[in-house]
Amino acid sequence: MYVSGALAGIICDVTLFPLDTLKTRLQSQHGFFKSGGFRQLYKGVGPVVLGSAPSAAIFFITYEGIKQYSQPYVPEQYHSIIHMVAASSSEVTACLVRVPVEVIKQRKQALLSDVHRLRLRTLYRGYGSTVLRDLPFGVIQMPLWEYFKLYWMQHVHRECTPLEGAACGSASVAISAAITTPLDVAKTRIMLSSTSAEKEEVKISTMLKEVYKDNGVKGLFAGFFPRVIGFTIGGFIFFGVYEQAKEFCISYFS
């Protein structure tokens, strides 16, 4: 489980990093071109390479662990609730690694030159906003993925292949990414704020109001297309690699 989740995370994050950079710069309060425009699209990839593997692995270990432990004791019609609880718990634990990596990555993507080493408080300043973004994302994504797979298995009367599981994952991720874009905009701006910003200035509600006041609904959905396109492709790669690696591990070690 650790290997398949980690491998999926690294391949997905590195492959689609330029799209993520464009999304970050479109959402930046400093402006797209001041944040780098189309230059240095792999700026900040180092922290991602180091952090994506443990983050993805923690997510899937938590998710599969809760699911496998709980499902035998719960009637099948309530399994979607288990998937939601497992996804929520997984996001909260994965964010312990994901948030400091995201802070460093996004500040590098936006070409912010931090003279001093970032304090622990700054590295985790976006924890609340990231959890608030990722909780609904996970609660939508994982149950949808499970539902799409179950629907397809009932249709074809067999288990899903890794390719079919990847397609289901891609669809669920695209829907989740589209819905949670405003939360992602707020999270990005919090992470790109000045290191001396007061606590009140980096609250998610403050950021959302500020974005809406300056740019309206359009501002809340800044970076929508690179985010959704990137997540759609990323979902296919991530769940495809995960399903394939999981299938290989089960057949090899059983």
C-alpha cells in the first residue's frame, strides 16, 4: 500500500508540475506575470519530489486501513459513509506532510524570495485552509471513485482493470477539483502572503471576501482550467499507477 501510493504520488506530481505552477501564478495576489508568468515552470519541484511520496502513502494507508477495518461491520448500503470518513481522516493526516511542502513549493513557484528561513508557524500557516479545501475534495472524490468503480463492475460483471479504475478516478477528481476551486484560491493566497502578515489577514474567510471584492466570482475561480485539466490528467495517472502497483504487490507478495 505504501509503495503503490508513494509511486502514484511522485509520478503524478512531477508530470503535471508545470500546470500546477501556472495555476498557482494565476491565483497569486501578486499577479500572474509578476509571479513568473510562463517562465521557470518547474521552479519548486524539489520539495514536491521529497514530499509527495510520504504524503500520498500516508493518505492511502489511512484510507485503506479505515475502509478495510470498518466495512465488515457495516451494512453495504452505508459503505459510502465509511468512504467519506476514511477520506476525511486521510486528508487530515496527509496534510501534516503536505502543508509545509505546499508552502515551500508555492512560494518558489510564485518566485517569492524569502530572505530568512521560514519558521514552523509559517510553514503550517496554511494548514487550516488546506484541510478545509482537501476535506470536501476527499469527501467528494473518494466516494465518487468507489461509486463509479462499483457501477462499472455491476455493468461488466467483473472486477475493474487498472485502466478502468484510472478512468473512474479521473472523473471523480475532475468533479472534486471544479467544486473546490474557490477554497484552493484562498489557500494559495494564504500560503503566498507576507511572512509578517497578521493572523486575521490570513484567515480563509478574509481571503475569500478579499478575492470576491477585487475580482468577483471570476477571481474565486482563478486558475480553474489548469486546475481541472491538471487534476483530470493527474487523477488518471494517480489512480492508474496506484491500481497497477497495488495489483502487482498483491500478486507478487501473496
